[in-house]
Amino acid sequence: MKTIKLILILTVITTNYAVGQQEQNQEITKNNDIMKTYVIERIIPGAGDLTTEQLKGISQTSCTVLKEMGPIITWQHSYVTGDKVYCVYKAENKELIEEHAKKGGFPANSISEVATMISPATAKL
């Protein structure tokens, strides 16, 4: 009898966990459906010469601001060149990108919404 009760309890716990995970996954999917992709150009003279420690500090500042802003904006990755940094973000709107830049003390010289993405795979269509 105790074994049956234990199995029932474990079944209820597992079911509740699965339902919770499903709801969380639906929320993430819902968020991604309304999130747009943006490319941000940041003019930062000497960006390509920044040290690993400096880049780490900048990244930490960005992540701190993003955490404060919540799941409505996410940083995908960035490309550092000689005097510019190109960042790819997902956000609900352009104003969130501007707010992130202001709070983090980063320039956002150009913010462009991505219309579509192509790659070598596109040529194979």
C-alpha cells in the first residue's frame, strides 16, 4: 500500500513538473514570437584593441542591465571590429534597445530591425 501511495505521489509531482515546464516553454515561445531581431552599430574608437578584461567588463555591464530589464530584451552576440561593435539583440521594440544603451552607457549609433536573414543555404533553395 505504501508503494502505491509513493507511486501516486511521484506521478502527481512529475505531472505537475511537466505541466509547469510546458507552460514555461509556451511563455518562451510566446515571447520569441513578439521579439524582433535588431543589429546595433556602436562606434567605439579602438574597440578592436580592447583587452579581454575590458571586454569582460563591458559584457558584465550589459548583462546586468539586461537582467534588470527582464526577458523583453536579450543579447545574442556581438562582433568587435577596429572602431565599431556590431551587436545582435532580440527585443520587443527599438525603444528597449535605446533604453539598454542609455542605462549601460553604450553608444547606439544605428539600430536596424532585421527584415530577414540569408546564408549560403539560401542559395540552395
